[in-house]
Amino acid sequence: MTIQFMSQSGLSRSIANLFISNNSSPASVNYNQTTYLFWINGNDVNYSFFDKKSGWKPAVSLRQKTGNIYSVNSPAAIEYNGKLYLFWNSADQNAWYAVLDGNNWSAPRNIPGTLIDSRSSPAPVVYNGQLYLFWKQHEAVSNDMLFCSFNGSVWSGSRSIRELIGVFGMAGSPAVATFKGKLYVCWYGSGNDGIFVTAFNGQQWAVQQSVNRSSNIAAGSSPCLLGEPGATDSLYLFWNGSANDSTFFSSFDGKAWADPVAVKSRVGNQNLVAGSSPAAVMADGTLQLYYSGSGNAIYTAFHCKAVAAP
């Protein structure tokens, strides 16, 4: 699929009561053939979804649905076993989550001992029938990446990426996706030395490789990966540039990464919020890119769409 971005548009007029906190990022997921968008407003998680008949629904407070919610950073969402799982980094530095069964939200639950870096967010992915969660270890401990898995009933203990692949250092939050039978994990290098990737084939972890050695990466932000089941022809990587005026993307066909492309070359300057990160989802055959935009101290989520070239 060749990405052809259309013009960008703001969602503040489409989603009533939309307000995204400064330095935070949206999260998107396709659940029950519906696009859901999540973001933080203060320390609450808000969300909306796109109704194909009536458009975007007004923003809803997750706190009002589930009770006590306190998120210190951007949320992350995934579908698993027919349910929507929403994760966030709470004030106790543990990963918390709530589950939507299609009608109702569960009460918040925590994963004890996760100890997430206060400036990062957890990253979920489904692989080989299990739900995996990755996160950057708390800054007071190390800059390692940890992960655990969930079989639908019980969470496993955490594992260290550094112990599995060797020399390792990261900044920001991890990005995860599956593609052609492998689980891919991307992250920013701790020395502002580009984007790195490793892959898990179900048995072994690959040695880390550099995707992009450029320092043209926005400080305080994180990459985004989009893979299967939505994207089947390529694995897509998105990141915000250091000037905060464009998101960049590259694609991986299983053999090599394509040269980066600036989204602003297709839609114009994006005016990204410093420290924010992009989010992407495939819905109805359309790749949708979401990001935090700045202007007049009101922070709104924007989106642009990409379609397959004829």
C-alpha cells in the first residue's frame, strides 16, 4: 500500500468537549469495527468513538464510567479476545487497566510491580494468543525495558529486554506491533541516536538494529508502530520530528526499511505539541494518523487519513 495522505483536520469541532492535556498524546484502536480515540484531560482519561452514521461522539470521562482513574501519562489501547483493554501509568508508577466488553467498563485493575517510568506509557500488543505489555522501567532504577504477558486469566512476571538482547538503553515509551509472525518492538535510543528495533519469533529475540540513526526526533516523544491485523503488506513506523512541525513515517516489508517521508510534505505543517507522540490505526481499509496539535493554549487532537494508491 502506498500512503497518500489527505489534508489534516482538527477534531475539536467534531468531538464535543475535547481537551487534551499538554505534552500528552492520543491513543487509537479499532474495536468492534469502530474507531476509538483516547486521551488524558488532567489526570482523567477521556474517549470518543466514531459512529459511521452520526460521526464522532462527545467526549466521555472514563472516571465517571469506572470510578477512580489517575493517569500521569498518555493511555494505550488494544483489542484482545473480543474486549477492549485500556492501559495507563498511574500515580503509583504501576500499570493499570480497564476492560470494555462492548457495553460496560470494568473497574480499574493494576498490575503490581510494573514500576513504570513516570514520563512514559505502557504499550500493549497481542501475539500468539497472549496479550503482552511493554514499558520503560522507572528512571530511578534503570533505562531498561520490561514486559509481561496475560493469558486471559493471569499476568506473568516481568522480563528484561536488556537481559534478552544485550546492550540496551531507551528514552520515552516503547512501540509494539506484530507483522508476518513476529512481534516487533521499537524505541528511541537513550543517547538521542535514532530509533532501534528488535523482533521476537516466538522462541528467540533478535539483536537490536538501527532503523533510523537521525537525531531528527522530537525530545520527550515516542515512536508508534502499526502492523497486523490492520496493516498486512508492511509494518509502519511513525515518529515526530525535532522541529515539531511534522510526523515522519517509514515502512518495512520484512526485509528493509524504506526512506523516511515527512507528513508535512503532503498536508502542510502540523504544529505538533512538544513532547507528544503520534498514534495510528487501520479502520475500514484506511490508515488514520492521530496527533496532538498546538494553538492558542488549547490542545486538540488532529487526524489525517491515508488511502491505498489506485
